[in-house]
Amino acid sequence: MIQVALAILYRDGKFLFQLRDNIPGIIHPGVWGLFGGHLEPEETPEFCLKRELIEEIGYPVSELIPFKNYRDSQVTRFVFSAPLTVDLSQLVLNEGWDMGLLTAEEIHAGEAYSQKAGMVRAIGVPLQKIMLEFIAQKSI
């Protein structure tokens, strides 16, 4: 079974999303998702996520708060949250098409505009459900 660790990074009441590359053949091309990635053998979900955040956006998160684990027939998602303590301009996007701070309204709508793509793109359905549950349970 595939195992991934995902980060809900929040700042000023908004949530950091990655617009996945729009390349045929990758999982969920061209949709908004959370930063994170696949666990390597012998890696803990927390270690994996810290590594992925450095690789993907150059963000050294100090503490991750476990939120919830989600499992379906194909993947287990280990979801953590943490405040985003730097401005978006201080992050370097090394993986993905775009990144942005999405509002709760955009997450509820299931789509958000991407400056780099020049169009509205969908939020991945499994991640939208996770985010709606997070928003309902937390007051950030």
C-alpha cells in the first residue's frame, strides 16, 4: 500500500496548496493539493514530511502536529498541520506548477485561481474532504 505524508500549513486564516504539474501520467495532474510525498522505506511519516517540505518549497518546519490518518484501498495519508511562519515570497517552489494560500471559501468551492496557470483549477477531491474536516474542527 502507498503511504504519503501531507502538510496542512496555515497562515492568516489561509492554507498553503501546491498546484500539481499538468503532466499526463502523474497522479492528479493539474489540480491543487497539499505539499508532502511518499514515505521512503524505514521513514516515519513526520520525518518524510519534514524532508519533503525542504525539497518542495525550502521550508524547514520545526514542529508538525498530527491531525488524522486517512486510509482507502490504495493509499494511507498521514496528515499533519503546522503554522506557516514565513511569507509566501520566502518559499521556493521546487516541485509543482504553482503554489498559493487558499481561503476556506475556495476550499469549500473546490477550486481556486492560479496566477501561473492563468486559470481556475480544481482542488483534488480527497484533499478537499480532508481540508473541510480540518477547517470544521480547528479555529485558525
